[in-house]
Amino acid sequence: MCSHSFSSTSSPAGADHNASDAVGTATFGADDAAQAPASAPVTQWLHAHDAVAAAPERCAEIDLGALAANVARIRQQVGQARIMAIVKAQAYGHGAIECARAALDAGATWVGTAHVSEALELRAAGIEAPMVCWLHTSDTDFEAAVAQGIDVGVSGWELDPMIEAARAVGRTARIHLKIDTGLGRNGCTAAEWPHLVERAAAAERAGDIRVVGVFSHFAMADEPEHPANDVQTQAFEDALAVVADAGLKPEVRHIANTPATFTRPDAIYDMVRVGLGLYGLSPFEGVSSAELGLRPVMRLVAHVAAAKRVDAGQGVSYGLRWRAEKPTTLGLVPVGYADGIPRIAEGTHVTIDSVRYPVVGRIAMDQFVIDLGAEADPAEFVGKDAVVFGDPAHGEPGVEEWAEAAHTINYETVTGISDRVPRRMIPADGAAAGNADVSGGRAETADDSSLSLTIPTPAAMQCLARTLASELQAGDVLILTGELGAGKTTFTQGLGEGLGVREGITSPTFVLSRIHPSLSDGPALVHVDAYRLGSAEELEDLDLIDTVEKSVTVVEWGRDRAEGLSESRLEITLDRPIGGNTAAQPDSETPAPWEVEDEEEAAAPRIVTLRWVGPRWNEAATTGLRAALAEFTDTVKEG
């Protein structure tokens, strides 16, 4: 019986997401919420200083359902690659903590920030997912990063401070080596790269660090045809070859940002870093969010503060750069450049009741003026919502209209909305736009499906695998991915027990494939290690095709190699979210904890993501699989 605590990304709204988790977050309408059913969504407001006691006169609405839909759209784009949600700069002005949670619930498995301080805030809010940060100074608190299990990007000089921090904390530091492939910011030069890699490999052998990743960043990915993109991709390949020659085995290789995610399938590798696309905005000039299948997440709204009739010739705002050509009605919108509206933005519009009205005159610190027209009744407009920008698909001005007027980019415009503007968090309701459905930590598309679970102990992992085994049959192929020590062998041992095969399942590190025959009439288990195989062709040389139809085949490190074994497969990814609950300890009857020597890492939970692909996993099969996993969830909760 599985008697271990269990948690899932499909936790109820508000569970472990209380307002007290983050500085500056408060629940709006708390008295009403307390009387509402437990399942009712709670709308939250983020503000830099105080709880917002009433609907504010201006706010940025943050649609977490749109964010979840964007994660699902990215999942369609990248297949089985991992998704890192970039939440630096308060999630591009959207609110880092809530957006990180929403992205993880929707299927992202990593989080990225620029600074260690940003990552520490996420850890303090209870976010346990793997996270990496990459911009440091000599004052960066590397010891805190190591202590909290935060991965650190290393371009060169940071390696020695990370080694010192690891020794001071008494914990192996996790780093991602960064190569400058052409952007010219941080990142190691190609000339110094072999030396940095050699030093990192020595530090890994000494136990001071673990090279978890290798990464770089594109300079021109928003111009897909620019030749620099090919040059950088080749430079990254060359850098990876140096890493492999040094004997390092990074878990994740990542270079693709949002534009590369949509245009460079050859640059997806193991993980993509999605920032702008997460928030539903297009990185390409002349290509809309809707054309990419994305939904804008931020909607900036302000109540009309005043309205009045004026005569022809009336000037507006500083410099009197605009004058009424005829009698008209002017409206006052209470946001300005102190709120992040660019002062130089002229010729833009807002919408009120789906009607566009031009912004006139210069934008001031706290306000700007709109022309409501000669027929407008001032009394009818005071208090109405003016949408400054939102979703053009709904007839609202796009943030791009404001960015163009200010001679800047949409990135800067949303990021610049100041903390004087409260963020109204609109929870995901489980229904995403388009052909993707996102709910309860599960992202589904018409072609494949996925489900993420948090597994606290090795015994629970084996229980999960035994449960999964009950739904498998001869011919099934499982592609198992996870870094060293993530628990792949622990999972396969449970799978073998559930299938009733001969015992003795161990890591197949020194044997490319091993057959475990059934002790009953069930299928055999074929356990394959594809780590040392360079291609799908080398996997074919093992003649697995002769055993696939009559066995359950598990291929560790099989991504990009084992897909050709069958048109249907289960893709299972095991992630180790450093910084998790270390209180959960395996009992004495469980196997060695995840095959990890570090006790704290051994006690950390694992995030298991299952994706089912192909005709074998039709509606009937996936219904049975979901039911079995639901029973597993209930069992471990009761335990």
C-alpha cells in the first residue's frame, strides 16, 4: 500500500497560495471570500505598499488563465522539451510570485530570474521548482543561492565564489555554464571556454559543484532570417562539444528565448526560456499575438476621473500641443508617466464600452486627456472604465500601439507599469483559449496530453510506477528523462514490480539494454540506457524492434533517440526541485533515496510529468490512466 504524503499541481485555488506568502499581496473582499464555497476562486490584488480595500481607480488586470493558455501553446510548439518561465523584473511587470505559480501549474517546470535576490523572493514564497539566475556582481549572495538550491549562471569569474559558497554552506552548488555565442554581454568567450569548462569539470569531480546546464542567448532571434542566428547556433554546438569532451553531462542545454522558440526548432534542445511569450505578447514586428496563438495577460484599466465640455480653441496639457478644432467633450484618465505611461506617447487611443477615443495633448505625471467628441454627455462618462491597453482580439488597444507611439518595444511598456498601479490577479478558471485546454496543472492539446505530479519520497515514486504498470501492455514504450539522481532507476524498479518481472533492476549505466522476463504471463520489461548513444540510428543497432511488440520498453535518456521505436509512447520526465520539503524521509524499507548521496537532495520531492502521445493512448486508454492516477492520489493522501 502507498502510505506517503502526496501533492499535485492541481491543488485547489488558494491552497498554499495565501496572501501572507508574499510581501505586498492582499486578498480583495476577504469577508466575502470567507463566506464563499472553498472551491470559489479568490481574486487577489498585488500592491507595493498596502492592501487594496476597494476596486482601485486604476489597475493592471493579470489574466492567469491567459497565461496558462500561453504555456499550453508553448507546449505545442516545443514538444517534450522543458519550459522555463522567465519571471524576472516582477514577471515583466505582471507579478512574479503569482505568475510563477500559474506557469508551473500550467506545465512549466523551471523558473528563471536575472538576480539571485529575485529567486530568493520566490523561494520565500514557497515556490520549490528548479530555478536559475544569471546576472551577478561581487555583492551577490552566492551562499544564500546555494543554501536555497538556486541554480546560478556562471560566465567565468563566478565559478570561484560558487565553489567557496558551496564549501561554506556544506552543499553542492548547482551551476549553468554560459557561453557568449555572439550577444556580447555576459557569457564566457570562445577563447576562454575550454579553460572554464576544464575548471568546472574539476570542481564537479571534487564535489563542490554540479554542472546542471549549459546555455547562451540569441541576439537577433526576433529577426528570424538574420544570419547571426545560424552563427550563434553553430557556436553553441561547438561549445557543447567542448563540454562533452570534458566528461560533463549537463541535464539541460538551453539557448532558445521566445522568438527562437517559434522559429528555430533546431535551437530548442532540452529546454526553452519563455519570457515575453508567457505574457502573451509577440516578439516579432508585424506579427500579432493572435497570429502566434497567444493571449495578452495584462489589461490596463482606469476609471474616467472627470469629463467636461470645452469650446473650440481649448488647449490641453503642458505645452498646449493640442487644441480643440471645434467644441467637444474631454475626459481625464488618471494614469501618467509616474504609472509607466510613456510621456512621449502621442496619437494613441483608449476604449470605453468598446469605442476608441484618441489621447490628446502631452501625457503628464498622473494623467492624460482623451477627446470624447462633441456629442458626448460628460455625466455619462465619469466613472467608466477606460481600457488603456489589453487584447486587440477584443477590440482593445494593444500594448504595441503604445510602444510604437513611444518609439520602444512591448517588453518595455508592460515592464514599466509602476507599482503605483495595483495588479488584479484573475485566477485561471480551467478553460483556455483556442484548441488547448489548461486546468489543474494539466496541459492538453488535440495531439498529446500531460499531467504533472509532485512525488515526495522514493517509496511514493515506486508506488506511482506500480500504479502506472497496471495500465501498460506489451508494445508500450516509455521514454524516461531526468538528471542523474532524479529517481529514474527508482521509478523503473517500481514499474518492474508492478509488471511482475524478475527482480534485480538496477541502473543500466554499463549495459546498454537488459531484459527482465515476466514471472507470470505478462510482458517482459526491457530496460535501456541511451545516454551514450549519439543518435536514433545507434539505438536501432540494439535491435530493440524485435522485442518492442512483446515487451514494455523503458528507455532512459531516450529523448530525441527512441521516438522511432513506436508511434505511441509515454514520455516521463523527472525533475528534482531543489529547495523542497526536506521533512519527508523515506522509511527503512525503501531503496536508497533516489540514488543521491546528498541527504538534503535525497529528501527533496520530485516532479513527475507524464505525456502520452499517439493512437495507443486513445480516449479509452487515457481515461483508464487518469482513473488509476486519481486512485493513486487518493491512496497516498489517505496514507
